[in-house]
Amino acid sequence: MNHVAKEAQERVFWILEATDNPKFPYRLRIKKGEEDLLVLRVQDRWPGTRGHIFCLREEGSAYLGQAQEIERVPIISLKRYGKRLAIVLDRALNKRCEFLFLKKKYKQKEGEYEQIFWRTRTSLIQRKLKVKLTAQGSPSLHIIIDRNERYPYNFPGCLVERGHLPVGDYALVTEEGLKAVVERKTFENLLGDFGRMPLLHQALGELETYRHAVLVIEANYADFLNPRKLRFYSPSFAARALAEIQALHPHLTIIFAGNRKLGREWTLRFFSAIQAHDLDKLPEKLNQAFFKYEPPSDFSGGQYFEIRKAILGELPGEFKKNDLASLISDYGEKAVLRVLRNLKKEGFILTRGRGKNRCWIKTGIPSD
């Protein structure tokens, strides 16, 4: 039951190593299988309260000095937000951080140099940064409006054309094709679609195949619970229908814009943010590396829930520490004991004995 060995080629790991370099005593690697997606030389193990840590990106051949692995943690989220690379680690503490990649011009000569800063949530709060949106917006948007849209939104200052869209009412177009697609529904439109749910699910299923797909509803959620506004359906049915749409289409974003004016405003800002994010990229080599990274589509809670599932589903009704050897080898003793403590609090297991004679007994159901 060596889970780590089975998934080593698929999972992405955060690997911290100690080096013999006094200026950059640590080496941080983000690794998938045998490939290093990113290698940084860093000045500390974690930014903590010191603000941020300056980093140097390691390129070319492998590190020639001595490096000793300190920790290896699975990464559960790795996403780019403009020039920031945000990472979430699969552990309880020190789990969220980001790397900011900047380009600066030389003062005395031509050209640019790279600056990389490693920051955490704590350091960002303590620095009290000015509010700044990652996506600042773009004035040059190319938007296609489906020719079947009878009363379309207007997008002043944008390049707008009417054409055929395979799905949706509005689409943002870039050199790569359709970058984002929006389906617009009025309150009456959606109520009518409730009577044709199989057809609605087919259309939304095609819509969510796009990475940036949104269903914009020109009404408030409360409108669907107001019996005075519903003609043929009860509020409970409308609530169940909306919940079913989201449950069956988890990759689709649903926006209750309130009215037509706000729906148009939201769509314009959404397209603008998508294009700005697309243009504000990481360094090219990093973009190529992380383009290969795909987040797990079946993430179910990380190591904690993997351990929990193994204990409840694979171990015998009464077990001792020897039975936990494989789990401890894969995940570490602290992580396994943490799950056991919580299972005991929840009433799923009981303990008997102490020290080497301690054993755990499954109860089958949680106690009050």
C-alpha cells in the first residue's frame, strides 16, 4: 500500500533541501515525476514574519554542491495569477505561499534582470500592501456576439462582431481562439428552461468544456424563491433546479447578476480581466514548464483524507502501531497520529492500553 510510490510520476512535490551555500542555504524544487518545474535558491526555510524572501532561479545544469533533502510535501494547488505563482501545500501549517516574478531594467546599461520574492499570507498582511487587482483590465477586447442573440449587450470601445458561436451568447476571442464564453439568461428564460432540463444540461455541458465558461443570470437568487414571481413552479422546485445545475456542472461559474445592466457590466469586466491575465505572464520558460502541469481533477481533500480513508476502510477492526507502518512510511508519523486523534474525537475509534500495548478499535459509527 505504498501510495507515494504509485503516484510519484503523477503528483507534484515541494522539495526543500539544505545546501552548503552560506548566502542561499536552501534550495527549493517544485518537481513532477523526474522533471523539475521550478528550482529556486532561497535564504530561509519559510518567509514567516520576516516579510519576504529574495530568491534566485536556478537554470541550466543540476546543482553542483551538496544538497540534503529536508522535506517533501505534495502540492495540491499550483496556479498563476498574473506575475504571481500561488502554491498550496498538502499539510496543516505553513501551507499557502506565492512567488512574485518581476522584471527590472538596469540603471547603468540596457536590458532587464529578474527579481523573485517568496511571500506568505502572514507577510502580506503585516506589510499592509495597497489594494491592487491582479488583472488591471484591457481596452482592446475582441468580442463575438452570437447572431441569434436578439437584444445583445453593447460593449463600447471594444472590437465587436456578430457571428456564429458553437455555444453561448458572448465570447472573448484571442489568437488562440475562444478564450471565454458567457451564456446569458433572463429570469423568464431560465424558468422556461426548467421545463426542458435535459436539453439545458446538454447545452451547459458543452459550455463548460471551455476553461472560462460562465452562466450569467439577470436576476437575484432570491427571485427564484419568491412565489409571487414564479408562475408554474414552487420555490422549493426552483431551488432544487438551480442546485442541480451547479452540481452537474462543477466547472461552470454561475453569476446572479441581478439585472440586465449589471449582467452587461459583469461580462465586460470578466472579459477584460481574462485578457489582462493572459497578457501578464510569468517568464517564458516558466510558462512552458507550468503549461505541462495539470491540477488533479479528482482531489478529495489531500493526505489527511487519504490516511482517514485507509484507516477506516483498509485496516482491521482492531489494530496496533505495527499495522500503521505502511501509512507512517508514506505520510509520516505525525500526520497519521493527527488523523487518529481526530477519529477518536469524532467517535469512530476507541483506544485501549498505552505505549507499545496501545491498540485502536473501530466503533463503526461516531458517538455523540
